[in-house]
Amino acid sequence: MNPRLRGWLLLLAAVLAEVTGSISMKAALDDPRLYTITGIAYAGAFVLLSGVLRLGVPLGVAYGTWAAAGVALTAIGSAVLFGEPFTPLMGMGIVLIAAGVLLVELGSSHTRRARDTVEL
């Protein structure tokens, strides 16, 4: 598998693990047994994020994407699962988060291409 694709798939798994940990933490308020899932999910998220970094994804891109996607998906998940409010302003915030992550990725890709061109 292409290392770049593998990095993005690992990053997706890390995001989903982090969101699972956050959602299960809220659910554990009613059922403390779910704290086990919270711990496992958070540990898994960090292990997966480490794997992403080992594949060469820049820290700013990996962590920025992980954190931003986690915030967005947790907000959506908590609205769906727990009936927490999700306002238009929150929706706009998620759009801005996505735009910011895209800009960080584009900037990082541009820098890598420029560096690779110079090294040739």
C-alpha cells in the first residue's frame, strides 16, 4: 500500500479512536464501565497517531488534522447521541476548522515539494 495512503488511513483510525474515547467518556457518566472503553480508545488514538508520524507525515499536519477532525466529529456525535446543541455558528466553526486543516496540508505539501526539488 502507498505509504501516503497508509498514513491517511492510520490518521482516520486515530481520529475515530479519539472520538470514540470522547463520546464514551460522556456516556460513562451514566455507566462507569464505559471508562474502560474511554481509556482503550484514547491509548489506541495515541498509538495510531505515533504510527502516522513514523510514516513521515509532518507533526503539524498529523496533529492538526487529528485534533480538528476530533473536535468536529465529537461535536456532531454529541449532538446526535446526547441531544447536545449544534448551532449554525458551530457548523460554521467546523467549516473553518476544515478549511484550516486543508491550508496546513497544502502548505506542508508545497514545502515538501520545494525541498524535494532543491535536493535533486
